[in-house]
Amino acid sequence: MLAEYLPTLLFLIVASGIGVALLVVGNLLGPKRPGAEKLSPYECGFAPFEDARMQFDVRYYLIAIQFIIFDLEIIFIVPWATVFRDLGIIGLVEMGIFASMLLLGFIYVWKKGALEWE
């Protein structure tokens, strides 16, 4: 039974070997000329002007949370759509409730002004 996993094990060994070999060769043969300009932080083509630990606006986090919520919605809707005929009307009603709750949350955030930037 373990012989069935031999090609997979061989693939992992070869892939790991190639990855390690490329890192070693690049480190040994690559140019090493660090300078002040190369070692300085880079931010969008100009020198950084603030601390990296600055506070973000709360709206940034609200948009991120909305993205996660709608991403999770897709995770639930795709499997539901594949077995839609087996679930019948009860599955349709449950998905309708789920989608309407997400829609209500979206409308709430929209009315609170979380989607508007200054």
C-alpha cells in the first residue's frame, strides 16, 4: 500500500531539492554589494515619512470585515448550489434567510457611512 505513495514522495523530494539548490546557488553566486540606498526602506518610490505603526482609520477594518463576510458567503453558496435540487424548498428558504441577513448587514453598514472615504 505504501508503494502507491512513492511517486508523491519522489516528487516532494525532487521539488524540495530543486528549491534548496536554487536558494544555495543564488546565495553563493549572486552579487553582494549592499549600499545605503539598497538597504534603506522603500515605500512607493519615495522615502517613508511616518512610523510603520501608525493607526489606521476604522473604516479600513470595516471594509476588510465586509470582504471576509462576502467571501464566506461565496464559500457557503457554491456547495449549496451544487446540491440545490436535493435540498428542495427547505434549502431554498434557508439560503434566502442567510442571504437576506447578509443583505441587511450590508445595508446597515452602508447607512452608517462605512463605505464612504474622505
